[in-house]
Amino acid sequence: MQTRVSTKGQIVLPGALRRKLDIRSGDRLNISIERDGILLKQDRKPMYEARIVKDPVTGWPVLDAGPDAPILTSEMVKEMLADFP
């Protein structure tokens, strides 16, 4: 797989690679210099334990992953469901 460096020094990780490694916008990557090049490693993402609770307004069951869990955008949900069998 190849990519190019932009005039601003940025690189784009190909979509297939991002999906395979579950890398999303805003994720942090650690960069180190190796003898033969550059190594990118993902920071470990925190695990969130989800639970089903009753919505206080509607009374319907909803999924809750706690106050520190990331908020999912519509685009993120679409991307996740695109690979769903």
C-alpha cells in the first residue's frame, strides 16, 4: 500500500487500512523512527462497557456507555453499518 506526503507534510492512511485497524478521525498515533523508516502505532483505545437503560424521557430502552464514551455521529454509524453483514 502506498500514500504520498502533502506539501504540508501530511499523509493519508488509505480507507481500507483505517477500517481494518479501526482508526478514526481524532485518534492518536505514536510515531517513532526505526532504522529503516517510520513506525506508526495506535494508542490503545479505552474500552467502554455498554448497558441498556431506560430513557428517562421516552421510557424506551437505550444503550448507554457512560459519560466519558465518545459520541457517535451519523457518519460514524453509517461507516460501522457499511461492513455489517
